[in-house]
Amino acid sequence: MVSANQRDLKEILHIWLSLWSNLKQFFQIGARMGRPEHRRTISDVRALTALAHPVRVALLNQLMAYGPRTASRCADAVGASASACSYHLRQLARWEFVEPAPADDGRERPWQATATGFALDPDLGNPAALAAQQTLAGMQIDQDAEAARAFLRRADTVGREWLDATELSRFSLLMTPAELADLTRAVDALIRPYIGLTRTDPPAGAKPVHMDVKAFPLPEEPS
């Protein structure tokens, strides 16, 4: 026979479990809420040089796409060991590209990007700054291309709806510098509400999506 004290303990335990479940749901919802937009401009050649490493660029891309992650969770995605990722994340933190993120488990050490967007604005009159910018841009182009190739390799697993929504297009335009600047600003304004780190109202079924924009003048037509 169950005593009154045992029944009371069971009821208390049930109440605590119910409260804990509600708290977990609350914090999970909070984790999905977007951060305030904070776009950081990088002009320090030392910071640019520190970022100019394929693993560091890949790690920053992961944190920008998926939010806070531990070194272990990033390892497979960036093709490096967890210890190597941990080292590179610390180097990124040194130059304030990333920072420790709040953790539910004291044994974990997640990281997050310090900003919701980064822009490079080096002194192009400085050869070291120009070299760092070109190196970084080349790495990002390579990683964007690899992301597209990786998608093509798994395209048969993403589902018809996502395949129909996917776009791989190339355009050859004829425009002035002012028109190109206006176009890129307009595209940026259309994209801005959907930035993963800042979006506060993602509907059910929303997933991280890669999108990159490249627009530049072609060489003069050969004579």
C-alpha cells in the first residue's frame, strides 16, 4: 500500500517534472529568437590576416549559418579535428570574430559569432591589407563553390519542394557602376529580413539556406 507521504512525494515530483518541461520549452523557444542586427566592418589588417585561414573561414561560416556550436559539432562540417577547431576558434576570439555563447551544459563550450554580419574594408593602399582581402575573398569563393557542389551531390535527398525552390543562375548584365551599386543595395534589402541570426519569426519548415551574391565588371571585350 502506498503511504500518504509517498503519494505527496509523487505529486511533488510530478509538479517539478512538469515545471522543468515547461522551462525547457521556454528556453528552446528563446534560443530560436533572432539576435539584434549587428554588422561589423573589419579594416584592421592584423584581423584580416588572422581570419585568412580556410578552417577559420569555414568555422565562421558555420556559426553564421547555424548559430552557436561547439568545436566538436563544427569538426565534421569543416573537415578538421575537434582540437584543431578549438584552437582556431580561440584565435578567432582573440580578434573578436567569435565569443563564448551561453551553455545549458557546463561541460560544453559553445561559440557564437560576435556580429550578425561582417564586411571587409581594408586600406587598399596597404599591400598587406590588399593581399589579406584577396586571400579571404578567394577562400570564400572556394567555400561557396564547394557548398554548391555538396548540395548537388545530395540533391536527391532534399525533397521536391526544396529542389523546386532552389536557384542556380548566372546573368551577364550591362550597367554602370551606379546601377550596379543600386542593384546590390536592392538585393541586400530583399535578403535582410531572412538572415538566420536575426530572424525572429521563422515559420515551420524553415531551414538554413546558402545564398551568395557576386557582381563585378568583366574584362573589356577583346578587339
